[in-house]
Amino acid sequence: MKIAVLPGDGIGTEIVAEAIKVLKVLDLPFEMETALVGGAAYEAHGHPLPESTLKLAQASDAVLFGAVGDWKYDTLDRPLRPEQAILGLRKNMGLFANFRPAICYPQLVDASSLKPELVAGLDILIIRELTGDIYFGQPRGRRVATDGHFPGAEEAFDTMRYSRPEIERIAHVAFQAAMKRDKRVTSVDKANVLETFQFWKDIVTEIGLQYPEVTLDHMYVDNAAMQLVRAPKRFDVVVTGNMFGDILSDAAAMLTGSIGMLPSASLNSKNQGLYEPSHGSAPDIAGKGIANPLATILSAAMMLRFSLNQAAAADRIEAAVSKVLDSGLRTTDIWSEGTTRVGTTAMGDAVVAALAK
Ligand code: NAD
């Protein structure tokens, strides 16, 4: 088994180092190879996703990814910006299904911005379609400039599109995931205004007929945003398009206390996957040694379960994280009165120690 390790920029390198420490103590038969991606790759090779990095990712069973981006690249031509590396990996590896579980650990109920009774026991799964929608529409409007900005332009546009097979396959993923959970799917759309999402709704409904045990309901995205903060436990599996999923999954992340706790998996039809924390490169805290590595460590657990067929090892990591939280250790983002504040490395060390017990 081969893992491509792409730490990226900002806190990416700090948190991936902790996940690697955890993976190494499991003593499993896999090989890890590291490569540059994002701003770091742009600095070294002039491109955020060099051919060699893409080849390594494609030739691996799984990719463990940190995060990319920094404000200093905001003036670069869009194709050269660090974030393009993610889009390139998703497109070239066919990673169409993004799993973002939002689980509220009982130990962190007080770190949520919502009342404890609203989030205690929360366990929802947001499934975001990842390779279609407005982020991949053609043509992209560009009236004047090529530097990523539009001085003097009169308009700019992006096109929203989905094809039937793109919707069908993500719908199947959602219904199959629901079969292993509480058997409820909420499909989020904007069918009242957008043709693309009326099409989405019709096709999800059609696929739903093949899963009679699963209850399907439809919700407009504006209502879904409201329900996520009003009564998040009403959801089980939420399936939606790329843009709505981007926004809703970050909102769901905060329900659980911190985006620093949330793993994600992006899979293709061969179960090859890219595993990364839900958050970005956090330039505001990079280099300070205070980033929470748990989202990345939990992403490594998802990687073991989904792409490397090592479910028992994944369970061990998740249990170790829970033990560490029980012991009261907290990084700054999840710290509350009465708990012990630790940095990135100490948190990684604590997970390693809990695994050894
Ligand atoms: P961000 O997720 O990097 O940070 C948002 C806030 O959450 C910041 O205050 C940050 O300090 C905090 N935070 C994030 N992760 C944390 C962690 N592990 N521990 C503690 N606190 C954490 O989002 P942003 O600030 O909007 O974006 C920063 C850069 O990251 C941008 O260049 C953006 O494009 C990029 N980005 C990359 C990805 C990715 O690599 N997949 C995703 C989102 C944003």
C-alpha cells in the first residue's frame, strides 16, 4: 500500500507531521512518499500541482493532504494559485464524492457555538459532489484581465452545470451511505430558482426509488442553512452539489466545536481517496505551533478505513483521540475553562501515547 503525503502550506506541514507520527506507530505495511503541493510547489517548481506530484498521487492508494494557500498568492494568475492544486487533484483523480462527517464529541459540547442540547450526540454526514457544478463550469467569464482580477470589466460570470451521470453517481453514494446509518437522506437544492437544481432534484428522486428503505426529503439550500443551526440533529445524510456543499459543510463544522476537529475524505469510483482536514492552511496561526492536528489525524483514520482496508486501525486511532479528549488536553481552538491547553506537537504525542496503551 502506498500513501502520497502532500503537506502543502501554512499549518499543513505542522498537522501532517503529527498524523504521520500516529500512522508510523501502527506499524502497518505501507510506504509513504512526500511531495510538494500548493504555494510550496509554486515556489519550487513554478506550479501549484507539478506533474511529478500529480503522478505520485495517481499512483498511490491514498493521498494524505494538509492544506494549501496563503494570502500572499492572491495576486497570482488564477491557474497558478495554490488552491488550484486541490481542484486539479480532484479532477484528475476523479474524486467526485466528498464525505464530511460532523460529529460532536461529548467532551467538546461546550466548545460548540450552539447550545449543548442542540449538538450533544450530533452525528451527521454531509456528502458534497466535488467535480461538477459552478466550480467546474465552462466557460469561465473573463472579460479583460488575465491576472485574476477585472479592472474596468463590465461583467464576469461562471456557469453552473451538472450532467445526469454526475448526479446519479453521487446520489448512489448518498443512499448507500444512508443504508449503513439511520437510512435518511436530505437532498439540498435550489430547485425553485435554478434549472440545474431542478434537474438534480428529479434525478435524486429517481435514484431514490432504488432504495425503498431510505427516506428521502428535499430541502432548499437557504432552509438547510437555517435548519443546520436550528435543529441539526434532524439530519442524517445530507447530499448536495459542490458549491452548496462547500458552504454547508463549513457551517456544520462549527456545530461540532471547531473546524480543527473535522476530517474529510474525497473518493473516486475505485475507492482511491484524498484525505484532508476540512479546514484550510490557517495563515493566521501558521508557524505558532498551536494548530489542532486532530482533524488530520482523524482524516488518516478515514484513509485507513476507506482506501487501505484497515478498519481496525482506524477504530484504534478514533478511540485514542477520544481518550486524549477525556484526559482534558485541548488545543487553543477547543480549549475551555478547566481543560489543559497544549500545542500541536503535544497533542500528536498524546494520541501516540494513547495508542500505545
Ligand atoms: P482556514 O480554514 O485556513 O482558517 C479559518 C479559521 O480557522 C482561522 O482563524 C484559522 O486559524 C482557524 N483554523 C483552521 N484550522 C485550524 C486548526 N487546525 N486549528 C486551529 N485553528 C484552525 O480558512 P481561511 O482563513 O478562509 O483560508 C486560509 C487559506 O486556506 C486560504 O488561502 C484558503 O484559500 C485556503 N484554504 C485551503 C483549503 C484546502 O487546502 N483544502 C480549504 C479552505 C481554505
